[in-house]
Amino acid sequence: SPTVSFTPPQLRISGLSHPSRPYRGLTTMALPFTDSLVFTSVDHPSAKRIVQTGTITALSPDWKVKGVTIQEQSRATIESLLVSLEDAGATLDDVVSTTWYLVDMDDLPGMNSVREEMFGSTNARTAASSVVPINHLYYEEETMGPVRLKLEMSAVAVVGAGAAVLPFARDDILCPRMHAASGAFCHVVRTDGAQRLVFTGTCTALSPDWKVRGDTVEDQTRATIESLKDCLEDAGASIKDVVSTTWYLCDIMDMRTVAGIRNAMFEGTRPASGSIPINALYYDPAKMGPVPLKLEVSAIAVIPPASENEP
């Protein structure tokens, strides 16, 4: 059978912002960070390249914030994403996962409206998506101007590899046991190949009708992991196939409690994992009930190629 080998990551530089700012992740190759990394698998009929961007913002090449409103900054951020993807040989159609970092969760509807418009305007596929609330983004008034950045985002794209750059199959999955996904995004993306990759959006303790399941962190952790299992199952995977998880906790002191339940429910699987403290998660008491969400999680899983009888 064909073998699979991997080339070293290729560094891609888009020149999106000032090259003397290595901590922005948009730099020259002489500095420790780049706009995107391209990992290439070769010598296999279904070989693919994985493109990982750095975080992308509404900053211009001269470090000025482009846009005052959330809609303007969202548009400028996605335009910068397009540049970074293009320089890595990818497009919005190739994006399988996005993570959005938002300073003010009240800006979520405005950001979503632009995301849906711009991801849809290029006939882009849906992507698994996470939205993470943060305190603030880096700001220098003298350099960047009077308006602060309101958001940033990063993306993972998967494209065909090899001389022919053949397309590969992917499935964008909406899970009926999850709450509705917004706009141009879905709950899970699964790519085809010698090893299939499964990317989930963030899973929470929300029911399909947007009610928070559980008052305590223990109950919400169990409900969150059950939601993750549902997403994985709909993609043909299980918790045992998970290789990476990222947990977002409103109270980082809940980490030990979450870890204890996670270890019991992950059935002996020990994926690479990170826990990130955040301010809060989206909350609409009229729709979601009296108790806000306390945590969410996203995951990456790897499963074998599909059998002939598998849809």
C-alpha cells in the first residue's frame, strides 16, 4: 500500500503587519513567528496539506487599526485571513476550523453577520467554529491609533497535496443533538484521506433548544462531554479517537473538578490538552435559563479511512 511521509513545515509570510513585531504572529522569516505554517503529507493518493494560520486582526501593514465598528473590523480581519490563506495556497473553501477571540461578547451578532456574509460570498464551505471571550488585545495608541482592536481569529485549512493538487472529500456535519450552529458554520468537519481528521467546534452544556443543562460545574462538565461525544459519533469517531482538546473555563479554579470528570468520561484516552481561563461565555437568560455556561471544549480526532460500506 502507499506510504505516507511528511515534509518539514513550510513558513508562509503574508506581510500583513509590521515585521518588527514578532509577538503578533505576522512577521518575517528571520523572526520566531510566521503568518502560517503548511504541513504537507506526500506519497499517498489522498495526501493533503494542513495550513495553520497565526492570529489575524484588522491591523494594516503599518500597524493601524482598520475600522471603528465591529462590522468594519470583522470585515478587515477576514480580508486579512484571505491574504494569509492565499499566500499559503488555500482559500476560504479549504477552512475546516476557526477560532474567534472577541473582546466584547455583545459584539457577537455584529461579527456573526459579517462572518456569514463573507464566508458565504465565496461559496465557502461551513467550518467548525469556536468563539472565545477575552479581556483585551494588544494596544499601542501611538502606533495603532485611537481605536482598539475588537477581535482576532485563527484558522486551520486542509488542501490537496502533491503535484496534481488533487481535491479531497470532506463532510460538514450538523449534529441534531446539538444546539443550532450559526450562519456559515457547522458542528463538525471531517476530512477524507489515509487518516481522516475530525475537527469539532466548541461543545457546551447547551441542549438543542438552547437551555443550559446543569447548575453546577460538575453537571455542566458531564453534559459538555456528552455533547462532544455526540458530535464525534455523528462524524464516525469516538472519544477514544481524540488526540487534542482545548478547554475554556470561566473559573480556572474549576480545573481540577473538570479534569476529574474528564478523566473518568474519556475512557482511558489521554489526548494533548490545554485549559484556558476566560471571562464569560455567551449568555442570554431569556433563552438559556437562569444559570450561565461555565465551560466549553473543542477537540481534534483522527480516525481510519472509510470502509467501502461506510457513508
